[in-house]
Amino acid sequence: MAGSKEIRTKIKSVQSTRKITKAMEMVAASKMRKAQERMRHARPYGDKIRNIAAHLSNANPEYRHEFLVKREDRKDIGVILVTSDKGLCGGLNTNSLRLLTGKVKEWQDEGRKVRFTAFGNKGLAFLQRFGGRIVSHLTHYGDTPHLDKLVGPGRVMIQDYVKGEIGTVYVVYTRFINTMKQEPVIEQLLPLPADRLQADDRTAKGGWDYLYEPDAKTVLEQLLRRYLEAIVYQALCENIASEQSARMVAMKAASDNASSVIDQLTLVYNKSRQAAITKELSEIVGGAAAV
């Protein structure tokens, strides 16, 4: 059995750790509320522009934008990976990276090459270890992502698509469900998927069409680029909200575990101290009897 001094040292060490995890839990809870509010504000715009863009893919305009045209002869794939900059958030990043690894293996088995744009330190470090081809990246984007910082790295992948070097672009991130549940997802960004159409009368009739002012090319060019920016921004907002929720839960679990360890160590310490006292009393009684 460890000595009383060693046990006291362990107890103090675990108590210090518990203070840190408790403080991190409170900070994450505060940031989580702000992140969830930001994410919820961004969702309606993201959902609406997704819906409009999906309707455009089924419309028959006089001008077909290249983002709406499916490319059958292109094999290479682009992936925008969104992860956190920091750790201590449970299995948040691990789940996203595991999902991505499985999909990349499927694509490689089909003979396709994959290139990546990484948002976040964890994803960048993983791709470097993984040996992936990284065409652009952004780290330390903070708790409040700014659209002007996101456009540059994302534009590199879009330019590769426009040049015809890649045929499909996906975005991988963690979608926020609730405080206790976050779901890693992989979504097709380009060419624009039509599976997001909301069921309504005009969709059922297949009669979607639009009038463009000044012309279809100008309007679609601006609209679809705003669409891409909105989806990437929404992915980061979802990931940040998921990160803070996962970190709060992880730090609460760590604090609870630290309290349990302290209770166990205190019990061991009391037993050790009691054993030492009993031994001393026995020695005193034995010495008095010998005299």
C-alpha cells in the first residue's frame, strides 16, 4: 500500500485537475450557448438557398451553369474537411475522420484520386499523417467564423472544379443535433444535388422556371457562389456548436471521474492512516507490557 504522503500528493493532483476540467466545462457551456444561437440564425438562410439552388438544378433555363451539370467523365474528388482547432471534445473529430477515411478508401478502390481543403488544426494534422493531397487549409478560425476568411481556402477547391480537374466536391463536418448528440455527415456540394427539393405542388408538376434580370448567367453566377459560401459557413457554425457541446459533456464527465477518484483515494488514505495509528498503539501497548 502506498504511503500516506504519496496518497495525499495524488489527491491534491486530482483536485487540481478537477478544478481545470470544471473551469473548462463552464467556459464550454458559455461558448456553447453563443455557438448554438449563431448556428440557428444561419440555418434558415442555408436551408433556403439550398432549396432554391436545388430547384434551379431541375429547371430548364436558357443557361446551364457548370455547377448544375453532372460530370460523368471526371474521376477526381475534392473534399472540404471541417474539424476543430482544439482537442478535449470527446470523439467529435475522431468520428468525422473515421467517416472520411471509409469514404476515401471506397473512392480509392474505384481508382479515384482525392484532394482536400482542411478547416481546423485537427483535420489538417490528420491529413498530413494520412498522406492526403492538401490544396488549401485554414486554422485558428476562432469561435466566431468570418466569411471573408473562409472564402479564400474554399475558392481553391472551387477553381479546381471550374478547371475540370475534379468532378465532385464534398463537405465533411459534424452536424449539431442536440447537446448530447452530434452527427458526422458527408454531403455533396458540387455538382449541385437535387435531392434537397422540398415536396410541394410545383415540384410535383416539374414546372420550375425563373425569370432572370439582367440575364441568367449573371444571376446564377452570383447566386451559386453565395450558395457555396453559405454551405461552408453553415458547416463551420454547426461544427463549432457541436465542438462546444461535446467539450462541455467531456469535461463534465472528467470532473465527475475526478470526484470519484478523489473519493477512492480518500478512502485508501483513511484506511492507511487508521492502520498506522493502530500499529503505533499496538507498539505502545506492547512496550508498556514489556516494561
